[in-house]
Amino acid sequence: MARSFYTLCRALARSIFALLGPVRVLHPERSAGQGACLFVSNHISHFDPPLLAVAARRQIDFMAMVELFRNPLSAAFCRANGAFPADRSRVDRAAVRTALRRLEQGRAVGIFPEGGIRVRAESVLQGGPMRPGAVTLAHLANVGVIPCVVLGSDTLYNGRRWLPFRRNRFWVAFGEPLRLRRDLPGKEARARLEQELTASFQALCAELMETFGLGSEVMPRTPEEHRQQRKG
């Protein structure tokens, strides 16, 4: 039942994005593997999960902010789509246990390691910091990590962008799977994976921009900037 609902919601999201503008995906085949893995993405808007769900070739169970689960309706919707809550204000051991259980079942888990929406120097796309959760999960579960880069979804904070056929543009790129180095001590291996993730985010973003001929104007801006643009 849950997988059928996810498929239905994914089809609905695909239809909505088709009206809003094209979704260009770089290396979609890297998202199609089987077995447990982590999809680790930059985070530029609340629209990133449905965009990644549309772009990926398998179901992703997203670790979502706990605030979405405080309303019974949104909680039921999120759970039906495979999402589970995580409290960003602390180390949420329950969320970690849930993620590990999903990975043990061979599922894909999606994480936004920045701990919230981040743009410019705070973004992993420009070397900004990540929380240790993704690397810790990769270490505990011994699974591969697939870096993901999302661009364009932040423009939807401008209400005018929701008008049909405004020809917005959205881009998603999937990186080569990364794995923890088991020949290194634990702390050093985790630090190495974090460095590789950071480098992969930046390289994927550069490849995305070069492949589709994008300029600096597509780099993410804050929701407030987009809302101000709407008023102007």
C-alpha cells in the first residue's frame, strides 16, 4: 500500500513539474541501483524532496523535519510516502534507529546533511559545513552514499513561478556512489568520506552547470529573496 501511494504521489509530482517547467537530470542511471544506500543532497527549498523523487529511479525514504509530523494530516501523508521524522535541534537517536532499520531492509534513505535550507557560502555547493549524520549512518550501516545536487527548486518561493507554463527550469545530478574507507581508522575514515562528499557536491554542481550551459543566476537564493522579488 505504501509503495503504491508513493508511486501515485510521484506521478502527481511529475505532472506538476511538467506544468511548471522541465526537469533535467544528469546521470539518472546512478539512482537506479538496488539494495541499501543513502541519497545525500544539498537543500535549497522545501520542494527538493518531490523533485528528487521525480528524478530518481527508485523510491527514497526521506528523513524529514519533525515539524511536518505535528499536524496529523501532513504526518499521515509523509509516513505514507515513506518519510520519517528527525528533530534537527538535537541528536535524534530514534531517527537514526529508523534509518538503520530501513537500510537493513535494503531501502534507500534520503538525507539533507546541511540541517536545513542553505545557500551561498553556507551551502555544501560552496564548501559549507555538513552535520555528521549522513557520514555516521554510512559508517553504522556500511552502505554507499550517492551525492545529489538540486538547482532551481528555490525559485518556487516566488508565487508567480507557479503559474502554468512559466517555463521554470529544474536540475538534478546524481554522483558516483561513495563508500567509507575500511582500511582507515574510524575517525579518519569518516573525515575522508566527508571530504569526498564535499568535493563531489562541488564537482557535480560544476558539471551540471557546464552540461546545461548554466550561469551564476541559477545559484540558490533564500526564500526571502524570492518573496521580495515577487513583491517588486
